[in-house]
Amino acid sequence: MKLLLTSGGITNASIRAELERLLGKPIEEAHALFVPTAQWGHPMCGPQSVWRSASGRWPGLTTLTEHGWASVGILELTALPSIGTERWTPWVQDADVLLVDGGEAVFLAHWMRESGLDTMLPALDLVWVGVSAGSMVMTPRIGDQFVDWRSGDDRTLGLVDFSIFPHLDYPGWDGNTTDAAHRWAAGIDGPAYAIDDQTAISVDGDAVTVVSEGAWERFDRDAD
């Protein structure tokens, strides 16, 4: 599995080019599954926002589903434990990419564990493209300020060894300023990145590369 961890999605030509490099083919030849699950765990999301994301109908935004994929299906993780792995596993194995939307990362991690998708991921030959919480879920911790579900535990999957602060300096978001990112990083053990919506972190084996047409910062606080 390869990872393209973004804040805002496939928002510029550099991120798109890196995605196609990871895929090994043009987007138009790749089959995608869209995962909206994280939205259900966030108090600001609901049926309308899930529809907008799945259909690519966010005004002025181009994020995940509307890039000309060969096909796009929806994979709702909360349903998977009730239908059996023998049914849904082939869907994931046949996909070229999982497009994992934002929302609440701890909630998303919970349903990845409940479904068993978390243990399946390392052996899959596909690309994981995350937006915000869909990226943060791969990290060891997200920081208490990003937890909106079952507060008190900010641990996620730890499939990478760094944490992510998304939406850096997003207009009007006082909690996502550069100063806020520095305060967040002071409470995170281990390396971390703050990235804006024009930035992605590519993970291809042991190679970790920042792809950006915007702003980002790396923090190298050592773990205790």
C-alpha cells in the first residue's frame, strides 16, 4: 500500500502528478472507492455533507471524486461488520485507490478496526488518498484538540510514524493558524507536519516526500 496524505484533496497539478506516479497509471484508468465514514463522527457533518463529498458538489472545491476516475464506488465502513468479509474484501482488492474523506479521525480508526480493514491494508496493492481526518487516521496521534468523538484518547492507527496538523492557515479557521500548529506540535511526541490544503505527504515504502504548491512545516520533537 502507498499513501498520499493530504489536507484538502487533489487540489493542484503537483498532487495529481504524484498520485498518478503512485498509481502507475493515469487517473482515468484507475478504479476508486470513496470512504465517507469519518464524516459521521464529526458534529459539523451529516447527510448533506456526505452527499456533497461523494458527488463532488462542494462549491468552489475539487477534492476527491470528481477527477475523471474510470469508476467510483462508495465503501461505508460502518456497514462492513454486518455483511461479512467474504463479500466486501473483493471490492477492496479490486480497487486501485481508496479515497478517504475527512471528518473525525478517531471515529474513522474505530470503524477501520471494527471492520478489519486496518489489518488488511498493509498487504493491499493500492493507493490510500486521505483528506484531513482521512490522512490523520494513519498517524499515531492527532492531538486532543482534533478529537470530537469519545474524548480522552487521541490515538489513531500509527501506520506512519509522524502526526499531521491539517488545513494550515485556512481562512477564517482560528484553530488552524501557524501559532496553533506550533502549540499542537509541542504536545505531540515524535515528528509531525503542519500542511495546508495545497500540500500532500507521499509515503512510498520508506520514502516520505512532501509535495506542495502551498505552505507546510515539519516539527522534529523527539519522543520521550
